[in-house]
Amino acid sequence: MKNETEKYYVVEARWTGPDKNTWRYIDFDRYEVTTEPPRNNADGSIQLSGWLGTNDDVARYAHGEYESQVAAEYAIIQMLGCDCRRHNEGCAALEPGVVALYRPGRYAPMSDDVLSDYIFWKIETHEISVPSGEITRKQLTGVVRAVRKLLRDEGSDVPEDRIEAMLIDVCEMEMTVD
């Protein structure tokens, strides 16, 4: 049962270390709704807004105190301009008191390693078809758009230029002039 005086807090955690585009860190950044007030790393004092400090390449920022969980979640949606997704699997394992978790972006990002495997698998299972031999820019654009649609349908997204580069690499394509 909820304590009548319980407050909710929004804390942002952002990866600042190397290897941002690897599978481990590409979707690291998050906004947590917690019942534990955020504390400054330097002296442990409660801090309701601003930079809390950085530990182990994770910068933390406080974004306010709220009367309800709903109000705190709404604040996150307002900060991210509705461009976020709720992601609550494993919340309890993150920090004590975390009751909700949001990640920036409408779609989950995908690392280069995972994208390469994804494209290879989709070709092997014939979910996408890639012309053999030389390929024109128009053909490549069509394949790139088909891959991006599949990714979005499955809850992920990758910019078209990364899909194109990965397709060329995975399929060892040679371009012809249109």
C-alpha cells in the first residue's frame, strides 16, 4: 500500500563512456521513476535537479520531485517530447525504489553487430531479397527501405545510411551507376 506522503522522483542515467554503439551500451540511456530521492555523488545530499555526478561512465541527473508516479511518468514524456518507450523489464535490479523506466527514442536502437546478424538472417530466411551481382542505387534503396520497415515492425530502428553500409558489407555488393 502506498504511503500517503510518498514522493516520486525522475532520475536520468546516461552512458558517457566509450563504445556507445556496441550492443551493451547502445540502449543504455534511461529515465527512472523512483521512490528514493536522488543523491549527489559528492556528499550524498538529496538533490532534486541537475547533475548528480558520474560514476563508472554513467552520468546521473535529477529531474524533479512529483506527488504521484503518474505525474513523474508524464514529466518524462514531456521532457522527451513523446519520443520514448516504457521499458520496465528488470526495473528492480537497477536501483532501489525504481518503479518505472523509460528509454529515449520511439524504437530500440541496434548495434552494428546485431544489425549485421539481423540482415544476414533476414536474407537467409528469404524475408528480404537482395539482387545478386551488381546492384543499382535504386535497387539498393528499395532493399534498404524493406529492411527498415521490418526493423520498425519488430520495434527497432536504424538510420538508412547504416542499413545501406551494412547491406553492402554483409552481401559484398558492388554498385553500378544508375
